[in-house]
Amino acid sequence: MSPQFLFTIEVIANGLMAGVMYSLVALGFVLIFKASGIFNYAQGVMALFAAMTLVGIQNGQVPFSHLINAVFGTNIHHFGWNLPAIVAILITLVVMVLFAILVERLILKHLVNQEPIILFMATIGLAYFMEGFGDLMWGSEIKILDVGIPSGGSLWLEEKTIGWAAEGSNYYGMYIDKLDMIATVVAILLVISLTLFSQYTKTGRALRAVADDHQAALSVGISLRKIWVIVWTIAGFVALVAGVMWGAKSGVQFSLSLIALKALPVLILGGFTSIPGAIIGGLIIGVGEKLFEFTIGPLIGGATENWFAYVLALVFLVFRPQGLFGDKIIERV
């Protein structure tokens, strides 16, 4: 096989892996939207907050240490322990459950049956609050997240593929990051689990009923407050998974919250109400931007990955605004 063909296969494979990483964030948006009709602007910040909390707990960092030291003149920063990754993840998951309960009690219960724009504005305020609260709690410096996930190219894959090219060609094997491979497996398991939960459980059906009509759901005995706690807990778990994967890949820093922006084109392509659509949309975006950069980028100056996804999303908005798997919205006037 020619090196050019093998390079193309490598680009497609890496695009699929990148698409899965985008999809992990998009899943959180889909869950909230399916259950409450809210576009949760805070989902990206939830991933950042979960990753920051995980690093802080794992390294034994004292929460609010900067504030405590400034007020009381002390010099405390760490408890002196380093927890195993699995223990730190479980404690962080408990923190995200508590966060879901607080969101319901302090915000959502006061907004029952309100217009979607009001709920959307509430999530914007929540996002900025969480961002500042997370910096105050754990500090704003860049943190290294190490939960034992291997990273770097797979040497086994490089050795297996180096002989695929013609003898004497300038080809050194296919490079695919091991962390991206693990993220792909995790995303597949998440999608299968969430789809089964949404379609075949009583709670999953209740989530869809709440999204359709708050008042009607209440009239048939569905506890709106309980459902919102459940769905925000699940979204918090998805945010934790996304935060772990992205944090291990690029470090835990403010820019982690901006991955939510890349999830928007994914949602537009896949549809805001489809869990499988979030994955398919992510794969299309990931492969599309990598192939476009590989084939067209050199001809127009490069850096096309920054805008390709948004242009593709714009095309979909014009011709299929509900996305590939989204439900058509029909209203009588």
C-alpha cells in the first residue's frame, strides 16, 4: 500500500478517536435536554469542576487553602496523603451527586414550568458561578491528572503497520494515542448503558415525560424534583468521565471548560434529543475536520480544524435543523 493511503487511514482513525472525545461532552447536553428541555450551558464547566475536584482529592489538597491562608495567615496546602485513583474517582462522584441535589434545591425547584429561555439563563449563571467557585476551591493553576490511563502512541500498532507500506517508502507505522482508544471503549459502554436506561426503564420513560410537559408529568404522579436530581446526577457522572479523559489528555486548566463549544456542532449534527446521535455527530465532526485539514488545509493555509465543525453545523441548520437523529418539532399555530 502507498504511504499516502496509509496516512489517510491514520487520519480517519485519529478523527474517529477525536470525535469520541467530543461526544463524551455532548452526551451530558443530550441527557439534560431530553429530561428537562434545557440546553445546559454549564456542562463544560461541570467537566472542568469534576476534573479539578478529582485532582484535588487525589493529591490531598486542602479545599479553599488560598482563602484560608489569606484570612488566617496560615500556610496549609495539603493533608499529606495521595489517594488511589479509584478511591478519588468515587469520592468525586459523591461530590457530583451532592452538586446535583444542590442545583435542584437552590435553582431548579424555583423554575418549574418556566420558559426554556429562563432555564437556559439559569445554567449560564451556574456555569460562571462554578468556574469561580472551582478556582477558589482548588486554585487556578494548571494541574496534572494521572489516574493510570496510558497515553502516547501504541508501539504495538506502529510495529504491526510499519510493514504495510511498500519497501523503501518513508512510512514509520500508524500512530494512534492509547488514551483515545480507551476513551472510545468508555464512550461505547456509556452510550449502550444510557440508551438502555432511557428506553427500557421506568425512570428513563419518566425523564422523557418530564421533558415533554412539566405540568402533565406532575399530574400523573412523576416527581419533577426527583427526576431533575437523577438526570443532573447522570450528567455529572458523564461530566466526570469527560473531565477525566480530557484532563488526562491535555491537563486540567480553564480551557477544559471550552470543550463545550466543540460539542455544539456535534449536537446540531446528531440532534439534541438522541444519545446515539451525540456519538454519530461526534464521529462525523472528528473525521471531517481531520480529513479536511489533511487534504484541503495545506492549500488554504491550514488551521481549518478551528472552524470546520461550525461551518458544517451551519449547513445542517439550513437543510436539516433537527439534526440526523433529532425529533422534528411540529407546533400548531
